[in-house]
Amino acid sequence: MSAFVTVPNSQKLPVTIITGFLGSGKTTLLNHILKNLEDFKVAVLVNEFGDINIDSQFLIAVEEDMIELTNGCICCTINNNLTDAVYRVLERRDSRRDGKAERIDYLVLETTGVADPLPITLTFLGTELRDLTQLDAIITVVDAETFDPDVHYGSDAALNQIIYGDIIVLNKTDQVSTSKIDEVEGYIHSLKEKARVLRSTYSQVPLSLILDVQLADTSIEQQESISSTPSSKHLQNDGFMAVSFKGDRPFAIKKFQQFLDYQLPDNVFRAKGILWFAESQKRHLFQLSGRRFTIDDSKWETAPKTELVLIGRKLDALSLIQTLNNCMTR
């Protein structure tokens, strides 16, 4: 890493961190940014909680740990080492192709739903990366529909997502009443009095309000002890875990529907994955947040299989896997 030297602020790579609780709409916001930054090139870092990288299934093409999009943007997986992933982007920006340095205008990092943004922030403020990058803002996405103060009070990570957020995107406001929106916004302001709150549906917010805004509170570095390695200790404290399921036989639609209706534990907050049904020749993209779920169809580009991740607190992994096994055809 010594090949890098301190660069002027005007040449530092701006960094935006997108955080938020499980199922709040972070990936939707990320896709919104990628689709609408017509004049800019963005590098994206993603790192889904769980050992199956389901998020890569929603992107166009994957080559090892980097995805190159048709609009010139690139996506990289963090692979448990954030600093190395950032340096890979910086090296790509510093490299020359056809005699010219590759242009990258922004770095956007999407955290997992149970990540504490503080150690991630300190990676940019308290290491050598502060000489090469400029933290622009921490954007926290909050689900207005499923927001539960009891869950947030019981989770250090969820609280810190709001406390350290420079911009709060209050999402899914079309799913709840105005009084519920006001209640959630009031709770946010009780945690952070001067929070900048943007109400949204489908994470649609003007990019001019969230990018190149220079809102990051760099005094965090002095307020907290510096750590260059993001800690996962809060995951153990909060009791969060991910259960991964892979199936080489198709689900029966009726059995899987019964699982969702009657057998899905209340402490599963989020689920996402690829589903294979015996009654369908399609590839099914499954997303669940709380008790709401969507299933979208696409064509199989690989051999059919099921890959599913369920995220929640203090889950009985063996019971969940057995129940899902029972949903498969014999």
C-alpha cells in the first residue's frame, strides 16, 4: 500500500456509505444511484451478511470478485476485508488503460443490514485511506412500515445506523399512514435531534440531495477510539445470525406457501434468494422483509437450484433447514 501518497482534497475519491436495518431498501437505493448517474462513473462495494452472496444474482455479470456494468460502473465484493476492497478500487482508478487513467467519480459502499456503521466509518477516517478518500455522507435507510422501536432499542447496530447517519431516508412511506410516518420521524429525531430526513417510496430520492453533499461528521474520529478493522462483536451482542439453505431439488409451491404462512418464525426479519419450483420453468428471485415478500421471474442462466438466506435474531438453524427440506419435492 505504500505506493499511494497523500493527494489533494480535490483528487480524493468521494465515499458514500449506505446503511440501514434489514430489508429497509438499501439495495433499491443503490440501484437507483447506478441507474441515474448518467454523467458519473461509480464504484460500488457490497458485502451481504451470510455465506451466500445473493446480491450478485441481481446484477448483470460477475467476474471473480468484480462486476463491470454496461454504464461503466463497477461493483466489488468486500470479502471480509474492506480496506483491501477500497485499495482495489483505488488501484483500478490509478491504473492506465489506452494511455489514460480510468475514471471513477464516486465510491458507494452498501453495508449489511446488521452492520454498525461506526467501525466502517473509522476505516476511512482513522487509517491511511483518509489521505486517498473523502467521506461525503452516511445515508441510513429506514423502513417506515416495519420500523419497530423495540427492535431498534435492542440492537446497538440499528441504533448506531441512525445516530451516525448524516441523511436518513425514511422509505416505504406509501405503505403507512401519515401518523405512522410522523411517529417514526419523531423517534428518529429523539435519537438525533438535527437529523436530515428525506421521505421516499422505493428509495427514490434526488441524487443531488445525497451525493456530493459533504455532510460527513469527521469529528467521529476524535470522539471514538480508532479501529482499522470493522468489528462483528455487535452481531453477537444483538443475537443476529444468518441461516443459509441450498437445495438441489425443487420446492413444491404449495408447501413453500404453507411455510411462509404458518411455519416462518417471527424472529426472521429478512430473507432473500433464488427459488426453484417444480411447477415452474422460471428462475424466481425472492425477497422477504417482515411478512411482506415479492417473487420476480427470470430465465435460468445456470442449472436450476435453490439458494436462500434467512436473517434474524437467535434463529434455530437446524429447525429452519429441516422445514425447508420438507418443502422440496421427493
